[in-house]
Amino acid sequence: MGDVLVYIDPAVNTRLLAFARPLADAAGGALVALSANGDVPGADVVLEVSHPALSPYVPEAHAAVLAAAIEARRPDIVLVENTTSGYDLGASAAAAAELPFVGYCLGVTPAGNEAEAVSAIYGGQLHATVRTPLPAVFAVNSVALHEEPQAGAPAQRETLAPPPALDALQSSFVEALEPPDEGVDLSSAEMIVCVGRGIGGAENVELAEELAEALGAELAASRPVIDSGWVAKARQIGKSGATVTPRLYLGLGVSGAPEHVEGMQGSELIVAVNTDPGAAIFNIAHYGAVADLFDVADELTALLG
Amino acid sequence: MQIAVAVRLAPKAGDELEPDDSGTDIDREYVEMAIADFDEQALEEAVLIKEATGASVTAVALRADGAEQALRVAYARGADRVVMADAGELDPYDSRTAALAFAQAFRELAPDLVLVGVQTPYDVFGQTAPLLGAALGRPHASVVVGVTVEGDRARVVQEYAGGRLAVLGLQLPAVVGVQSASSPPRYVSMTRLRQAMTEATAEPLAVAVEPAAAAPRIVSLERPAPRAGATMLEGDAASIAEQIVSVLRERGALVS
């Protein structure tokens, strides 16, 4: 087997390299990191590419570079992380290179000229075992990336020529926006009451607020609740919100999609109430109850009040 | 200015999903299918742009059980035109082939802007927006939380880890994977839905997709194992609440 090529999202950590290391070692191939940021600990080879269009991030520019790196190195396995850049680049790089793509991966195991991946689908309710021919592109869920890469011998540096597409881009970076400061800091909260889609509507959020107040907790919400406009954006936990590590996370009607779990799995104590016994949140909860969240929240508020 | 929106079906959130007899797909028999969450957001964003600019909105679905109804809902939500793409025996839940079918439909319809939900809960073989962008050879961006159109460019707000935001300019035609509309999808009245039942007529559009030679496939589908040592609390709501409080006391999460 050949190399493992890892696209390093300039905005996140390099844990994807720790995920990639056993794959490269098993194959006897090199662990090649493609980074627009220069230094990458834990890679065997760093592909350096320098062009003004690469920073700040523009999807089209990074897609062109990833395609060029695949063309130059012809790796057996290409890994991206399921961050915004992973969504932008993974499937499009696969399509450009005419390679198969497997998304939402929690684990990848090569076997000869094939690989088997386990992917979290339907919001983590089900795990699909996927078999794919190699070479292939895999997008790995952030929730599966636990370890930092071990820094080994200094990586060999190779220069990748900037692809000509970078000089003829049809998209551009305009400006960074500052999200409004709403005076909420979930990341330092000791206790969090988090509402999910099961809360049903804006009119029911008050009930969770009362419980949060009785507990001395911050109110938070998962993405569907935020996107519906029921709770302020500053209170979002998950991929596009805060990452929290409270002593208590109490989830009410939260399904536990991987994008949410990556923002709260470090909580010391996870208690979840959901009417759906198949909700993925029960797979990471320390304590779970299949029950009506409204009844349980009322009873809790009464006990604590 | 023409906007096309891909409308896909997904199980209603909260429905309990089970593998079917093949063990490689979900059993849809008792599951309610509706427009996928993020596609609802994409459709809302398209209608917001229409309201701001007078653009026309075409909703496109792939033929499947429930797709006619989804297109009527799209019409009720503000689509001007609804199109049913028919790719014969194609599996509309295989995200890669579905994206190729949508790409062919969009080549025919030639919209200035394609909006599609950033993901479906089952697009394990590739998300539609990047696959469409690659297939159509047009710029694309995913995880977008707002789109406006200025001349021949789309101004899109892309969201990153932790909620950071940046504005990108995409030369039209372009493809955008929408995470959330600029404002939440609006309530559609029953009257409007009933009206759409009679008014909306889906235009048929035949598309053909060649199956990929080296395609990944699902070999099994399972419920994940629960966390080792997880405790399920039983009893009525009052009893569950008492058990939660006593766990919090034991763990020192409650002082009193």
C-alpha cells in the first residue's frame, strides 16, 4: 500500500495526523501532510505550497491544492476532517480525482486494496460499515479524534507547485465577521441544561430556563433549536458553537448527533432525557432516561426550587 | 435571476430507525419521510433571496416515495416552479449517484445559483454541494449561514468551528451548501398547503446516471453499542427526577 495524505485544516488542531499514523504504519507508506500553515508535527512528509490565494481560506483554492497533492503523490488514503473545510473539500477532491468518498468516519481499517470504514449516519443513530476500493478519500468525524500526534523525527519537506487554478479563481475571500458578543460564556460554565429539538418550540424554552435557574446552570441548545430561532446563537453547543466541559451536562430532548457530541463529550457527568430510546445521546450519557422531558423538567425544578 | 434548490427526503427527526431485512439500509416502511432539515433551510434562503431581488425559485426532487408531496410543500413555501427529476432505477438515497442526477437536472435547468442543504443524515458517499460543484465545474461553499446576491456574484457567509464567520464571494453560477437560512424557516399555513396541493404541478425531467465502476458500498448497518457502564433510569417522571437529583448530590454537582 502507498501513502496516507492528510489535509490539515488551517483552523483546527492536527489530531487527524494521530488518526492517520497507524494507517500509514500498517501500509508501510509515508504519512504526508498537506498544510498551508507550514510546520506540522507528527508527519513524515510535509507538502508545502505557497500562494497568496491560500490564506485566508477560500474553498476553491484549497480544493485545487488538495487535487494537485493527490495528483502528485497518488496516495492510497486521503483524509480530511469533517470541519467546514472537510465538507468543502473531501467529496469535491474525490470527484475531481475520480476516487470513492466515504464520509462521517469514526474508524478506517485498510485490508489489501480495499478499506473498511465505520461511519456514523442518521445523526449517529446508526453505524454503517462501508467497504471501499482504494485509493479513496475519507472524511473523519471530529468526535473520533482524541489524541494529539506524537512528534517524531523532523518531517521531510517537499514543495508542491501551486496549481495554475489558483491564478484564475472564481471565488474570493471578502472579510471575516465578528459574531456578536452576547455575554454568554458556555465554555466556563460548571453546569449546563441543554435543550434539543425535543423541546418542540420557542414557547417551551422557558421551562428549561426555570430548571437552569433552579440548578444554577447555564441554558444551552443544540443546532436545530438555534436554527429554528428558539434560543440565541451564543448558546449553541457543538461543531459550530461552543465546546464545553462542565461538571454536569443535562440534555433535554437532545438527539446526540455527532456534531453536537463533539462539543460536549468532555462533560464530567452527562445526563440525558429523551422520549426516543434510540437517541444517540444515550450512547454517551452516564445516566439516561427514556421519558417526557417536560414532565421530568417540571419535577426537577420543583425538587430543586 | 434563477435559483434552483435540491429537495431531498429524510426521516422525520426523532423517528426511531431500524435496519431493513437487507441489513444495509434503513427500513422506511414505518418511517415518515419529509424534506431534509438542511434542505428546508436552503429553500427558505432561496425564498428570502427571491423576496429581496425578484428571483425565481425552482425546487427539484428525485423521484421517490414522498417526493411529490415534498415538492408541493416546497411550492407552498414559495418555490415558483417544481421539477421531478426521474433517473429510473437510481437509488435516491445513494448520495453520490443522487448528486450526479441533480447535476444533470441543473445542467438542463441552468440556474444562476444552486442552493442545497449542507448535508443529509445519510450522505455517506459525499455531500451534494461539493459533488455538484465538482460535477458542474462551478465554485461552491458549504456550511453557509447566509446568501445574498450582488450582480454576478453571490456573497455567502461561511461558518467555521466555534461559530467564526467569514464572507466569501462566489462568481455565479455557483453552488452553496446551506446550514441555516438568514432567518428561520417560516410557518406555512394549512390553507397555503392545501392550495399548493391543487396548484403545484411537478414538471417531469428525465436524467440518466452511469453507476460508478469503483463504488463504496454499505455492508452492514447497526445501532451503536451504548456507553459501557451507562445507567438507564426507570420509573415515572417524579421518580426519574429524584434519581437525577440523588446522582447530582453523589457527584457533588449539587451543594444542597
